[in-house]
Amino acid sequence: MPSQTSSFDVAVIGLGAMGAAALYQLAKRGVRAIGIDRFSPPHDQGSTHGETRITRQAIGEGEVYVPLALRSNEIWRELEAEIGERLLTQNGCLIIGPAQEPVQGVVRKGFLTRTRNAAQQYDISHEILDPAEIRRRYPQFTPQDFEIGYFEPGGGYLDPERCVAAQLARAHVLGASTLLGTVVRALQRDGSGIRISTDRGDLLASEVIVSAGAWAPGLLGAPFDRLLTPTRQVMHWFPVEEAHASAWAEGPVFIWSHGPNPNDFFYGFPALPGSSATKTAGEQYDASTDPDHVERNIDASEVRHMVETHTSGRLAGLRNEAVRSVTCLYTITPDSNFLIDRHPENERILVASPCSGHGFKHSAAIGEALAQTVLDGRSRTDVSAFALSRFQ
């Protein structure tokens, strides 16, 4: 633990997807940086765990995200070269949805159409598949005749735990410090910097990046406590039947939007090497949760709901009893878009709550943008669309 007078150029609070990326980028710039986390990342208590996270290049949540996704892919490849390991698997991404769909409304509405529009704007390689072609190529998927597919060969998945571990390891090598198992209690002005009060003492930093996920609203207070809502999510692994083993092992990641509401949406992955199960999950936006008192036990009714609401009649070759189910946390903004901005009462605190359930694919570039913002005054990738002012 640093002494009470220890000081740093930048402190990063929360070392999940965004915080680990920011600490790595700060260390690359040679600043005196420290990362603080209440757990020991990578861990399974927040938002950054569960073996896989989908990555895409054309982003159905909005074209403003595409530069972040593309830059992140470049950073992942740079990081892979540094550590000699693969983090990004580009096995393709298939999005299935209605051929005719409205595009106005919540962030998931018109998801396939918005994805295709983004791909066309940024010249991202893709195909549009009719339902017969989807069934021919990928017999594990059984779309209806009114549905179509968007296939992006550059899509795929990341290993979130290894990505976080790799960035933290590189940050250490490059001179950054970490303080784990430590809860930040308060942030206060102290001269020209910030005093960070923790359950293990105080330290000082000239600038602070808060990327604490579901714990950010409790730490930051107003206005963030009304704009950032932690929600409980559940991921399931379903066994693959032998007759469909090769299809599930060799298939793409997928996203399926099958209704007008935000919850009418689920996603999944191929069966990973050495596994006989495939991971799939829906999304729940209905109720907030306390991150310190999340119900981690998963009832059998939640598995049945996943099957009855999403997978039944759409995915072939899976047994209906999950071999594993785990929880994670989304921290949602009112419009489901990111929030990246200075604290309105203290310009030395930069708040990054990017996730809303679609953040990991962008995290490498967001970490770079956060480091550039605190060190240079602005980021080279435009993140102005995620400003706090849009909620005022």
C-alpha cells in the first residue's frame, strides 16, 4: 500500500475492460500511473468475464462506434505481437433479424439495418444472406422466411480475462503500479490534484479516471447516480449434441434480434476448442441491482426462460439443460450509449462508463482515448457523442 503522501500523475479506479486498457496506454506514455480495484482482476464480480465477448466492425448501436471498433482491433493485434498470444479470433459474425424492421427508437431497434448502414458507410466487408442460405451454411441456425442475415467475416470474439490480464501485465512491465483488493471511498479536491480515500489509506493523483463499472454511481454521486444503472445479466452454456458438433465448433458468433423490445435480443458463440458446450445469453434491462448484493445463484427457471424465449425454434443441436450459468453486470445509461466525460464539478476526474452491454469490443480504443484525454487534453478518436451534456 502506498504511504499517505504517495502521489501519481494519473490514477485509474476500476481495472476491468476500460480501466485495464487505460492503465496500459498510460504506461506506454511513460507517466506515473496507478490502477486501483476492489477485487483482483481479471475477476468474475463485474462485467468483464465469461470466456468470450463478441467483436464486430460495423456497429448496429450506431455508426459513431465504428472508429472505436476498428482502432481496437488494431490495438489487440499490437498487443498480441507484444505478448506472443492470440486474444482476438476473427471467425465471422452473423446477425439475424427481420428483413423489414423500423430503425427509430431504442438502441437495439433496427439493429441489422443499422449494422448494414454502418458497413456501407465504412466500406466494411459483409454479405446479406437469405434464410435458405443461412440454413445451408450454418445448419445450427433456423431462421424464419421473413428473416435475413448480415454476415461480417471480420467479426469474432475476444477473450476478456486474457485481454485484461495481458494489459495489466504489460502496464506493470512499463512501470505502472496497481493496488488491488482496495475499495475507493471518496474523491476530493486536494490542491491542484485529487485525494483518493480508500479503505487502506489515502493517495494523491493529478488526474483520475473512474472506470468502476457498476460501482461508479455509488462513488461519484450526482448526476451519475441517476444516469448509470447496474443491471444483472445471466450467461448460459448449453451442451452441443454430437450430430451438430462440427457446425457449432466451426460456426461464427451470432446475434439474433427477433422482436421490437430491447429484451428480444440474444447472442452466442461457437463451441470453443476442447468444449462440448456453446455459450449464449439474452439481455435484461428491466430492474436495477446493487453490485454488492447481486443474486449470483441462477434458478432453473432462468434457464427455462432462456430456452423458451430465445433458443427454442432458432438454435438446433443444443440440449436444453445448461451445464453452466453465471451472472455479470451491465451498467446502463438512459439511452444505452456510452458516457465518457469530465466530472461536471471537477475537471480532473474523467468518467468512463462505456458499456451498456456493448463495450468490450471498443475497450482497447477507449483506453487509448482516455489516456490521450488526460495527457493531451483531447483524444484522437472522437468521443464527443458520449458527453454528459446530452442528458441535460
